Amino acid sequence: CLEIARKRGYSFSEAEATSVAFEAVSRLGRILSEVDIVEVAADLGFPPTKKGKNYICKCPHCKSDTMVALIPSRGVYRCFVCGETGNAINFVKSVRRMGTDDAVNYLESKYINK
């Protein structure tokens, strides 16, 4: 991110760059630790079914029926048909067809800054 900003003509001191990077990492960490992937899947129209300690639902990528394992303890999902894996950010990106920044903003506004 900082390299892209510098290429576009923005200048940062090392302290500012470190602060910006720390804030971005901190923001992502907070989202990924506080957002429940099962709740995200349900809210996006992929109702999960409890299966042991995990959940299953339809894949947002290949649309295969009940072949995605939602693992709330790790905050990740995995499709056993197409191999798609990821976290809540990736799930939102796949369902809503948006970029990472938009997915992060969506999760933050919906689940963190209620």
C-alpha cells in the first residue's frame, strides 16, 4: 500500500509510514478476530447448518450445495468442491463481487461499528 502511495506522488516519513501500516494491520486484525464467519455467511444469504463443532453452507464461489465448511474457531471457510478458502473478508468479496477495501469497510460498518 505504501509503495503504491509513493508511486502516486505521496510522501511519508518513516514514522508516518510505520503508523499507517500499523493502523491497517490493527484494523484487519480487529475485523478478523471480532467478526463471526457463520454470521457473515447467514447475513449474505448462505444459511449455515451445524455439523459437529463447525457449520456447512453453499459455496459462494462455485454454488455447490452444502460443501463449504465454516470453521468459526479459526474464522475461515473451505469448499470441498472448488477448493476456495478464505476468511470473512474473502467470503464477502466472493459474494458481493467487491474489492478488499470495500469488503473491509462493509464488515467494519456492519459488525464492528454497529
